[in-house]
Amino acid sequence: MASFNGTPISDVIDSILDVDVLDDILDKVPGGNTINGGGGNDFLFAFTNDTLRGEDGDDVLDAADGNGGNKLFGGEGNDTIFASFNDEVFGENGDDTIFGGLGGNTISGGLGRDTFWIANVDLPANRNTITDFNPIVDTIRVDLAGVTQLSDLTITQDVNDAIISRNGTQIAVIKNTAIANLTATNVVVDVNAGNNPTINVAPAAIAPVTFTVNENLGNGTVVGKVTATDANLAAGDRLKFEITGGNNDLNANDVAPFSIDPVTGEIRVTDSGDLDFERNSSINVKVRVSDAENLFSEAQVTVALNDVAEPTPLAFQLKTFEFENLPKLGTTAKGDDILLGGLSGLFFVGTAENGNLKFVANTDRGPNGEATAQNRPFLLPDFQPEIVSFELNRTTGKIEITKRTGLFRADGVTKLTGLPNLQAGVGGTAYTDEVGVEIQADDSLKILENDPLGADVEAIAVDAKGNYWLVDEYRPAIYQFDVNGKLLDRFIPIGTAAATADPTDNFGTEVLPEVYAQRRNNRGFEAVAIEGDKLYAFIQSAIDNPDSDTDTTSKGSRNLRILEFDISTKVVTAEYLYILDNITGTGTAKTDKIGDAVSLGNGKFAVVERDDRSDDTSNKFIYEIDLKNATNVNDPDNLTDLPDNRTIEQLSPAELIAAKIKPVDKTLIANAAKFGYTGVEKLEGLALIAPNTYALLNDNDFDSNVPVKLGILQFPADSVPLQLTNNNGTITIAGGSSNNPTISFTIKSSSSNQVSELGVFIVDDDEGTIDGSKLGDDDYEEKALSRAKVIFSTINNSPNGFTSDGLERVLSFDVNSKLRFFSIDDRTTSRDLVLKTKSFEKVIFSSVTNFQQLSTASFSIRFNNLVINAEAGTSGLVLGTGLQDDREGEVIDLRSDLATGFDANLFPKVEATFTLNREAAFNNFIGFYKVENVAGDIKKSNGDIVKVDSLEYASAAVTNRLTSIEDLVVGNQRTAEKTGIFDAGSIFAPFIIINSNPTASFSDTNFNNDPTVYFSYLGANRDGIDHIRLLGNNTFGFEDLAGGGDFDYNDIIVSVKLTPIA
């Protein structure tokens, strides 16, 4: 490392070294110096009227001790810039962090995700001016005593600008920004201002520290700042912070609760769902602080959570209604009367003409006592399970039972019972039920005969034909009954009859996977939901797999199966995994079971996850789950990476990731107990009345001392799930709880005879206005496309084995954004030709006739023969796609990113599976190489930076290609699968070598003789034409002919599936 000092005169100091300290503050007199950092990570210091240019690398430009008047240019890389006052700051390219110092500075972040510190500890003497704040990707930071939330600041509109003030003092003016675009997501307040514990790096261990914050803090919120000192730290060197342990993913959604800024030491929330006091009152994180020579110390940081009251009934309204005057079912052998109860399952039928809400519920196997060894006492052995129809009058609060439908065998005469079916082995093992007994008047036990079709039914759904579908815990089984309660069929695990002494016994139709017979006693199917022709049956607690009479696996596993069953073809079509949150509780506090489920449409369901407590501390969670990204574990091809001699039920969440098994996505809707659904232990009925209204019902186990309580839980308008509304062809994203919801776009069908690109742009109102211009105005097309995000391109001649149908892209937007869409046909694209040539004749904008509303949160859009389905959600962007909606964004971005939920510190490696398809005469070669920034610059092994317009760019890219990836080649009209490993924390760009490979000469000083190589960056392509198109998430289409050739982008198609590796 070299160090250079300026003089009192006008110096020009230039460096090309890797890491330099270029200093002009020692003389403390005006020098008018120019200091250029060159390559590497440099530290540049200025005093007065100096010009600093960081150029390439992650540089630090520091004018904080100067007297102002400086010009600070970050250049390429992720730079940190400290202004003084009256300085001009230009972050330029990269994710820069800029400190406003004493104020009066004019600041431009440039390209990238920039952070602007407008006030740090002290109020600036004069306001700073930010000229190019992007509310979608940039962040404004404030660290002031007394400022703990955004509302502590005053934000006002001054014509086109936003003014941020504190107690009447203006801190910053944000140019060309509406105050509606400044939210707690992009204006971040340090909640520990003035009170940040300090960690002192010493030769010994670092002392532990604790931050205390409220639960449920939003993503991106700073919970504390780990600061460190190093007595031996060389001038200009900086410490690095990283998380090396703890930080457990408590809600098992593959996103850790916290990340840490490697430069500042700030710990931020990355998954607010983990910050749940009821689940864990504190979270431990191990933080490592290291110097430039990788000497380090570690500390345990504890984030303690304050218990914050959940939203009051003003936010979530719950009303409860109790069943009264329940009819008598019978009298036990000991003379006790039993009343109707045991309602386990609920389905909303509709609204009666008089406005009453109509429901059906089902009883379970009947009143019973606690088991002794293998014996289960049945208090009414002849009890017939039934379906109870009832109505709720919401005005009077009265519940009226309107019909009771007993369940019969297929003859329509023989009553079903709730008695066990069979005992094939040792108690607690597969195909084995408890033994039914009756307690006599003298307390003796009478052993009861089995009922091979006996039903312990736990949930109910109704299909489009009016048939009842119920699931039970015994086999487990799926029952189909007609409207009169006559059994039509019973579907059970394969091998049931063969497990008995008489294999001719008829227990039902054996179609379910054998492993379901290993259900834990009384923990078989607990929930059922129907969507279209698919029925979904939910296991209550984990299957005991491997099986033992002590249910060891089941009791220790959080992995529950969801079985998908086609009710028309009567076959199992899929299985998915649902991960319980936390099963470490004891006794009645153990939250280890499902209660019920209901379909929300589009592969989404609401699911009850519960314990057995009855007060307001209990867990009666209602989650929204989504099957869309989950792995089908019924497909053996998806289980090839299971560890040897281990089952799905035995794997931890981390092991599931390693096995490439993705559980369903979960989002907490509410804890019903927090809103007053108390006094009951078993929430086992859940029904959807309207998009924001649920019905709840408990199973009282036929105990007349426990009420049968119907609850109506209603969300307010601002808690309604995400909605996409269409107003004259403008789509508005509304509702939900996220400031940055996503829309998933999926190609439903594509039969076009040309290549088309589909894009989306943000408009100012429902009429589609953009900065005062309306559709039809001369400048409208250019304004629209300058705001465009590319969704994807579709091709017209797919290689064998490849289809565009089903390809997906996920994009993120601000809530309340208004969107319009466009397509560009044939060879014109928004990224290169249109905005360069101002040729818009092939641009087609959407209108109201293009859209069809599918649900409140989804729609389809049609352009000629291209049909796209769009659905709103909150799942975040897909790993690798963070830059893919930008121009020249056909890259894989593996940097840490809140939008994707990916933390490169937690997952240093990413495994890639490449699927290749080809339709080309040329034998082309595909590769990937690391780039330093979004502009595509390459850093050579000697530290030199090669820019995209350099003649040696192709040579540098091919030389630096990732050899950790198999050669990406495939025969014509063939499909191939390859694998590789990416290092996390960087951007990787693809290239295509035309009819050649990397062994060709790329080192000749006459770079014009190199084989032809095309890139995502137009400046690197010899013909200036786009040769790579985005066809879906991490899916790239390549065109191998010069000048764009036939512009079909099907010569090679590469689809990349990414899996983080811890």
C-alpha cells in the first residue's frame, strides 16, 4: 500500500496501485488538487477546493475534515463518501454510501442502490440537496437523538421537491420527489440513535452486548450498531463485520432474521416474521470483526424483543357466538348424558336469503376418554358421526342447527361408527389403531369390535357437485359422501388390507402412499380443502417415518405433509411439505399440530397451527401458505439429494435446503387468541366467508363444560390481502402489508410467429399520464419506455425440449403503484433499438380490452397470441434476478439483497443447475464471468479494470470465466443439464462464443482476431446489437448471428436454478 500527500499548490496525484492512501489534508491550505484513485480500493482525502476521483474499486473519499468546496466523484464500485460542507458529490456507478457532513452539499448518487446519510448524530448547519433519489432502490438514513421513527421528522412538499426537517430545521431537500414516495422503507431511522453499545476489539474475546427493540420491526430497520476499534489498525484500513453464527431462521422460511453491514456494523432486520416475542423473546447472533489481515474477534450479540400488543379490535374485529341448547346424543353406561359437540371441521356454504351465514361442520369419532396403554374408552360406542348444518344470524347472534346428516356405509342403511378399524401390529406402529373399550357401570372394561370403516373424521369440504369430502385420523383416510351422507368411497394407504390377518377385509380403496399408514395415533389427516378438482389433505403432526412404537420421529419433527388428490381421477398427484414454526414448548404450550385449512385460490391456503392452551397467551396461529414454489416430494426425481438413510421427516430446514426440497411459503395472518378467541383449547374449524373474513370453530370434545364457540374474524380494509384492480387498462397494486409487493408473471400460452418483448411501466394516474403526457402525445412512447421494466421476451421457434409456457418472472413494485403494459414485436427492443433510434412503430400499449380479471389479486393480459397470467404476492424476488428488470440486466446477481431475502454472509456459495436447449448450426459455448459492477467492468488478476467498450473485453471475460461451472455446450435440438458453483456476493454475466470455445486464442495483442463473443452489455458487442434476451427468471435466450441475424434468440437457451449453500 502506498501513501501520497498533496502540497499547498495545485497538484495532480494519480495512482494505478491496488490499495492507496492519497492525502491532501496534511497541509490544511487550499491547493485546488486533483486526486485520482485508479484501480483498487483507495482512500482519498481532500481539504478545500479539491477534486477526488475514486475511479475503479470500492473507494473511500473523505472530505469530512476539510473546509468545503470540494468535488467528490466515486466512479465505479461501491464507494463510501464523506462530504464536509458546500461540496459536490457524485456517487456515479455502484451501491454507494454518502454522508452529508455539515450540510450545504449537492449530492448525486448515480446508478445503483445508494444510501444517503442526511443527518448523523448532529443536525447539519445547512440542508443537503439530493438530486437523483430513486425511492425504489435508494435509501435515506437519519441518526439523530430523539428521532426513533419516521413520524419524528417533518416531510413537506415544495412544488416538485420533498423537504425533510426536524423541529423546524431543514435537513435535506429531495429533488423531483413526491412525499408520498418517502416511506419507512426508504427513509430509515436508526432506532438506537445516541445509544449504540460499543464493542472494543481486543486480543481477548469481545464482551457480549444486547440490543433491545420492539417485536415485529419491519424489514430494513436498524436494531443496533456494532462498533469496533483496533489499536493496530493501519491508516486508511477499515474493519469488516460479518455474522458467523446464531441468527436462527425461527419461522423456517429460509430467511435469517438479521444481516449486518460489513462496513458500518449496523444490524438490520431481514425477516420481521422472526421477531415474534411469543415465539422467542430474544435472538442470539455471533458477530465477527476482522481487520485487513483477517485477525478477528467475535462477540455474541443478543437482540432482546419487547412484547408489543398486537393490533386492537379496531384493526382486527372478532365476534364470537356460542351454540345453545345442544341436543342430547345419548347416555353412557355410567348414566351420564352426552350432548352434541365434538365439532371438528368447518365449511362456509353461503348466505341465506334472510342474510344468515350458512355452514356445515362434522363431529369426530364421538365422546371418548383418555387412553390407558392401548385401550381407548368410548363413552357412546354406537355413536354415529354426523354432518351438522347450521346458520348464524349476525343481528341476533343466534345459531340455529338446521339439519343433522348421519353418515352411512355405501348401502345407505348401515350406520358408520367412530370405532377403530384394525390392529395390525404393536401399538403406535403402522396400520394399528388403539383398541376400543367401553367402561361399564361397575368400571369394568368391555372390548368393542372394530369397525373396518369406522371414521374419526376431522375436517370437511364440499365440492362443486355438493358431495361432502371428509378426512380422518385413523388410517388416515379421505371419505366421499353424497348429500344424504351415504359413503361413495373411502381412500386409504396402500397395504392396509395386506397388513391384517385377513387380507380380504375391505377398508376402502388403497391409493394413498404407504408411508401415511405410519401416522401417529390420532394425528392423521386433520384438515382438508378443495380447489377445483384437487383436494388437499393436511397431516396433523409429522408422520412417524421411520416408524417406532414410541413415535420418536413424529414427536421430534416439524415437517408435515400436504397430500394433493385429484377427486375426478381418484389418484394422488403431489405432496408438499409444511414446516411447523416451533415445537419446543411443553405440555399444553406445545404448538405441534394443524387445526384446519381452507382454500384461498391460486394454490394458496389459510392454515391453523395451534397448541392446547385456552387463554390469551395461547397460539392459535392462522397462516397463509402458497404451494407455488414448493417441491413436489411425491416425485422421486425430486428426492435424489436426500441424505443416505434419512427420511423427509428427519431433516432440518437446513438439510431440506441442501436436499433441494422447498417447503411451502408461509405468512402469518393473525393469532386468533390475541384477538379474543379464548376459552377454548382446540381451534379445529376454519372457513373463508369473504376475502377479509374468516369463521372459526372449536372442538369441545363433547364436554358440556366447554362452549362450542363460533368466531367471525374480520380484517379491516387496509389489512385486506393484496389486490390488483383494473381501471381502464391501468392496474393498481393495493392492500396487503408490504410496502414492496411483488407480481409474478407467468406465460400461459404463446403461439406467436415472431419474437415479442413484454414490459411494464409506472404511470401517474388511472388515465396513464406520465409527467403530463397522455397516450397519443408525441413524447409519450419515449417517456413510457424510459420508465419500463422488461418482464420477458417470448420466442417463436423453440428448440426441442423447451417451451415458453409456464416461464415465470417476478418483479417488485411500490404498493399503490399504477401500472400499464406494452409489447414490442419482431426485432425492435426497448433496451437498445427503440430508445436509440426513437423508432416506436412496433410498440403496442395495453388497453382495457387486453385484460381479464381472474381474482382480486390476479389477472391475465393478452397481446395477440401471447397470454400472460399475473398474480400479486409478497414472496420477494427470485434469487439471482435482482438486476434482471434493468436494461442490460441479463445477469445473475448474487449480492446480498433484501428484495430477494438473500444474505451472502450466511450462504457463501450458490449451487447452480443449468438446463440447455439448442436450435443452431453453430457449436456455440456458453460461460459466465464475474463483473465488478452493474456496468459490466471486469477486474483482471493484476487489478486492472477492463471496461465494456475495451477491445480486450472479450479476452478478459473468457480468461476470467468461472471454471467451477461445467462447460455449457449441447448438441443441436438436444437438451443437456450441467452443474456449477457460484461464489456469493457478486454479479455474474453470461457470454456466448460463436462456433468456438475458450481454448481458442484470446491472448493475441490484436484483439480483433479473437473469436466472436457476445455479451449482455451492448458496448461489448462488436455489432452493438442485443444478443441475449431474458425469457424468464434466470432464463436466457441467445442469438448467435452477427447483426442480430434472424433475431430468434433460440440458438441456445440456458435456464439456471440456484440453491444457496450454507
